[in-house]
Amino acid sequence: MSYEDKLFDKDKRIEELEKIQLSFDDIKASLEKDIEQYKNKELEEINSKLQSALDKIVEKDNKIKSLINEINDKKN
């Protein structure tokens, strides 16, 4: 194999490896985006559940206060 053939082969190999690296970079970026979207979705669901729980607590607290007021009114 001549010197030029070796250089040509090495250049081809470099090109192949650069394409593979770009492909990996694309895959990594895509996975990072997917993970970020998944985290955001999970956080939205958790926030929604927490808000719902807080709303129920406030509702029950209000009901308790209302019942206490009714009891106190009947005492008087």
C-alpha cells in the first residue's frame, strides 16, 4: 500500500468517525430534550396533584369552620 493510499484510508476513517460522533451528538441532544420534557411533564402532574390536595384541605377546613360556627350559633 502506497503512502497516498494510507493517507486516503486514514482520511476516510476520520470522516467515518466524525459522522459517528455527529450522530452520537444528535442522539444525546434528542435524549436530553426527551428527558427534560419528561421531567416537566412529571413536575406538572405532581404540582397538579399537590394543588388538588391543598384545595381539598382548604375545602375541609372551611367545612369544619362552618360546622363549628353552626354549633356555636345553636349554643347561643
